[in-house]
Amino acid sequence: MGAAVQGTGDQEFLALERELSVFLRRARASSGEMAREVHPELEPAAYGLLVRLEETGRQRATELAAYFGVGKATMSRQLRALEGLGLVTREQDPADGRAFLVRLTDEGRARFLRVRDARRSRYMRKLAGWDRGEVAELARLLHQLNKRAEA
């Protein structure tokens, strides 16, 4: 009886859930494609690490783990894999000699930027009929959703 007696206020959230489910399914598939374009052996989940490292420059593994909401062991495994592929490197943190900072290698950055630019071109083609203000509003709303998810 619970599902049949939903208030009208729930409809917006049900629609949001449905659309986000489709969007996330497509995003996962797209991330897998992007990861393979960067390197055939790159795990789809690791593509987001490259995005973050390009954005921030370099970070500690613990900061990356906190940002993505994963454990230290998972992050260490993903970073070792990226390091093994020559896409990232670790260097001692000048602020704390016991810690390491992770950054993209030149090869990792070049591969990532090539794929990112191709992805941006695809978005531009898919959203060609949209007003730039609509694109900006969608980006703003997604940013707001992501920020609240971090909290």
C-alpha cells in the first residue's frame, strides 16, 4: 500500500531518482570508454582520479580517498595501478617527509587531456541545441548536488 499512496510532493523526487539512475548508468559506461582511451588497462573508476589530479595538481592519497569516499586500501590499490601504467607518480610531501603527494606524469597528463578534450567535444555536439545559459545552469545544479554529497 505504501507505493500506491504517495504524496504529490514525492513525484519530483521519484522523477529525479529515475533520471539520475539513467544518467549514472550512462556515465559509468562512458567512464569505462574514456578510461580505455587513456590506457587499455585503466579501470573505469580510476578515470575520476585522473580528473581530480589534473584539477588539483597533486594530492595526498588520503585526501583523494576522502574526496571520493573510498577507503585507504582501495585508493592505494588504484594509485598503484595508475603508477604501474606510468600515469601517476609519487613524490615526498615537502610539508611532511613521511607523506607522499600523487601527481600526473607528463605522459598521464597528455593522455588524459587528449581524452578529456574529445569528451568535451562530444558534450558540445550532444548539447548543441541547448542555450549556453541552460548548460551553465545544469553545471551549477550538478555542482551543488556534488557539494552536498561531500558533506
